Amino acid sequence: MTVREQKGIFTFAVIWMFGAVLWATVSCPPPRADELWALFALSVTTTLVPAFALLGLARKLSGI
């Protein structure tokens, strides 16, 4: 698997997870003011952790 393909997989995962976070933000009731920091932390975590896990898996499977 080339670096370009790995970047494509990583970008797809980030866009997909960020879209899920945006959808949850739009469809759920608005958070209270004291919950905004937790919402931000959860959004970043649920977007980047699966994306980096998928990238690591792609690198491991490709042998890089």
C-alpha cells in the first residue's frame, strides 16, 4: 500500500468520523455551557483515535 493510499484512507476516516460528530451535534439537544469542553474533547477523540487506528492498521498490513 502506497503512502498516497494510506493518506486517502486516513482522510476518509477523518471526514467520516467528523461527519458523524457533526450529525450528532445537529441532531442532539444543545449542550449546557459547562459541557462544551467535554463535547469538544469527545469530538476530537472520536474523530482522531479511529482515524489513527485505521492508519496504523493500514501501515501494518502494508508492511511499512
